[in-house]
Amino acid sequence: MSKVILGLSGALTHDPSAALYINDKLVAAAEEERFIRDKHAKNRLPLESARFCLDFAGLKPRDVDIVAFPFAPIGLNRPDRWHFAKRYWYAPDRALSALFNGNRHYRRNVSRVRELLGKLGINWDTVKFLPVEHHLAHASSAYHLSGFKGKTAILGIDGKGEYATTFFGYGENGKIHKIKEFYDPDSLGGLYGAMTEYLGFDMLDGEFKVMGMAPYGDSRKYDFSRLARFEKGELIVNTQLVNTIGLRRYKEDGKGYYFSRKLVDWLGPKRKGDDADEPYIDYAACVQQLFEDLSLQMIDYYLKDVLQETGQICFAGGSALNVKLNQRIMALPYVKRLFVQPAASDAGTALGAASYAAHQAGFEVEPLKHVYLGPQYTTDECIAACKDHPGKPEWEKIEAITTATARLLADGNPVAWFQGRMEFGPRALGCRSILGCPSVKGVADRINEQIKFRERWRPFCPSLLDRIAPEVLQTDHPAPYMTFTFDVNPEWKDRIPEVVHEDGTSRAQVVEKETNPRYYALIEELEKLTGNAVVLNTSLNRRGEPMVCSPQDALNMFYASDLKYLVMEDVLVRKAV
């Protein structure tokens, strides 16, 4: 019997999204932030993204059979709540609440989901509601979509779900087996987030910036081992310094942070501004090194036996977006293949809850083929948006749009590239992108300073054709989603310097013709002009904004930056002189 399964995320007050399965097939998925134009869409539920999924599939609210949500009740007979209470003894109100009212967040979530379903027209009394443990949703999003056959190690690392922060398990014959979990406050993701705040960025948004800053520093200058340790199979985070709550939190200008005054006394004032300067670049390097080392120790302890059987591991949770860690996981001697679910943060738990529900309903979920799962717009809709926009853009419809765009890139121009279905997840993968020619000196700085208005030291990613990827990246490991960094072949570093980071690595996307034929064709045209089948690729948005969704969003971003060219489907847009 056919089943329509709607997965919803937003259980932890950030990154709400929706994903839709019909039986074993993933039909649509999108993040709420893209529709409401509010990055991370905090304290919202996925109303517009769920509407999109249903509309795209041509479904009515009454057609939905199962609603899956990545947050579940946790019984008092489990260790989760007891661990939380014991470790947060210094905040007795929070500790006692965990023991005596430990599912209050679950009840609040259920109430909010019921309200959301009412707005969508989905009848709570007739639909099946399936709560899925948060880390189980992460695990399903990685394992069930990996396409791996045979026994597969499963890793999940993030801030926290209900109480769990870290998941070790394995999948076999479609079933997920839990080996071990760690619980709040013993969270590597939380530690990294706390240090992200100390380094002057927003938690849940600036972790990429810390990772990008780290290669400029020296991880040997300071000993950060006091922040956390892994011993006898347990992760222990020093809550005197990080992952703090209540009165232990450092406060500044009325805001409390997830690190303590003791951390500031040790390391000095919290960083401010946009410069990557000492000692903060060294601090970034140290926290990145600690994060990687502890993660690898935990993998070795809990997953080595599984990995030695098949060499397969899949990874989700916000920390799975740490591409430097992923490079080190791939380098482990017993790892043959690593799959990182590309929307690995909490947005991806909508996908995981839905895939888990599909499996529970008896379907063998299809492997993930691509993440072009959002809205798409026709050339006529793009033209209509140009005609309606107050900027009065100059536009023309061009038949050979990839050839024309490649010429603009080869001439040194950054180009906004708006094509096909919007990507699901944080990475622009050639449908909502700003592109540049990676052999043109200074194009990366220009995009950072004049278009995206972000820190000058932020790196850019290469999109490269699959036929040259093994030569450039020195491996044939699949890399379609920008979830890994690779050591760039020295012979290529001078050919594409604008997409090689300070440490000689690149966070690459390997492009295949089957999944994105127009993007592939564009890179082929650029290769004819430059000799390199590589394009610089970054997301089509400005600092602090979500990636664009619609033609109207693209035009608004175009006029709020120094971009001179925007390509939307078959339309080339210029600013009117």
C-alpha cells in the first residue's frame, strides 16, 4: 500500500525543514529559512517548506499518511536524564527539572506540531504521528540514504538532541543498532559551539568560520586538553570552562554565553571584529585539533571493529559538516568509504525522521542521488520577475547560456548562477551559486569584500568535473556534496589558486553530468577557454542571509551587492546603467 510520509524538523528551535517521501522515494525537501528569508528560522516550524513539498508533489493535506518528527520522549529508566542531572548539579533547577519534568520539551514540540498541521490542513486525528529520537533521525538520514550494502558503522556528533549528544552504532539489513551514546553536557559539538562563541561568531552559524580560520594558526602553541578528555570509553567535557549553563555562564552586554568567566581568565577577552589575528587564529587551530583528535579516538574505540569488517561509515549531525574532520576519517587505515549526509545538521533530521518512518513502514529507502530537492522556476517566471523588479534590470534571453556565462567568468567577472531546483542543505551545488574563474587572481577577495561582505580569510570551494577529479584531488572517493576537504595536487595549485586554502586543501564538489547537466556543460565551456574544468563556487547569498530561493530573492541580492551579472535559467541580467 502506498504511503505518503512528511518529515518535519525544528525540534530544537532552529533550522526547521520539511522532507517528503512517497513510499521509498524522496520527492522534495527544503529549509524554512529560504522561504521566510530569516537565516536558521529560529523558533519557527516548517510551515512554508511543508507547503512547498506537498504542492510540488501535487498532494492534498488529506493524502499525508505519516508525520515523522525528530524528537521523542525519554523514559526515566534510561541513563539520559540521570546523566544530565548529575553533571549539571551546580544548576539544581535544571537538574531537578530533567528528573521530574524531563519530557517538557517533547510535549511542547507535540503541541507546536499539532498547531502546524492544523495550518496545513492535516487532520491530527487521522494522520499517524511518529516521534523519532533525534540522534536516530540523524543516523537514519546517513545510513538509510548512503546506499551502502552490508554492515555499516554509523556516527552522529552534534550539540544535543533530547539529551544525547553523540551516537555510535551500525546498520545491517536496514536495521539501526545503537552501540553507545553520550549525553549533555558531554558534547564535542557543544564544545566547538562554545568556542565558536568565544571566537566571536554565532553558535550554530559560525562553526564554519572557526574551521576556516584554523589553518592560519598553529595548533602547537597552546594546550587545549583541559577542555575535554576521552578516557575509558567516556567523553568528559570540562563544564568549568565550556558547555556551561546558569550562573557559570560568561555574560557580556546582557547576553549569556556557553563558556565561563574562567575560560576568559585563561585565554583572554572574547574576540571581536572580522580580523583573523593572534592569538585567536591559534585558538581556532587548537580547538579544531582537539575536536579532530577526540573524534578519532572515539571512532577507534567504538567503531573500529565494525569498520574492520567492511570499511563503510556514514556520518550525520552538525559536526559532520566539519570537512577537516571528515578528511581525517577518510584517512583512517580501516575506512574505505565515508558517506556524509549533505544536510547533516538539524535541517537534515526532517529527512532522517521521514526515511526512518519509511523504513518502519516496510520500504527499502532509495539511496540519495542528489540534493536538488527544492523549488524550481521557468525562464518565463524569471523574465516576469525582471519586469516586476523596481531595479529595472536589463535582461536578455540567450540560447547558448552556458557559453555566454563561461565567457563572462573567463574575463574575470563573478556571476550569480540561478538554475533548476534549489539545493537542500547548507551547500550551493550549482543551482543557487555565485561563480568565479579560479585562475583569475583576486576574484575570491572581490567576492568576499564586494559581494558577500564577509571575512576576507573565508575560503572558496571548487566545483570540478568528475573526469579530472582524481587528478586534482588525488583520490577517486565520491565527493558530490562538498562534505570533504582534499589535498590538492601540487601541479594544480598554481592553476586554480583562488580555490586552494591556506593549508593546501580544497572543499571540493565533483560534478556529474547525470545529476546537473547544465552546470556540467558550463564547466566544460569554461574549460575550453581556460584549460581548467574547475569553477569557483559559493552560495548565492550575502553574509547573514539564507541562500536565495526565488527569482525575486536573486534579484534582491543582485541589487544589494556589486554583482554585475546574474544568470537565471536562460536569462542574462545586467544592472541598468
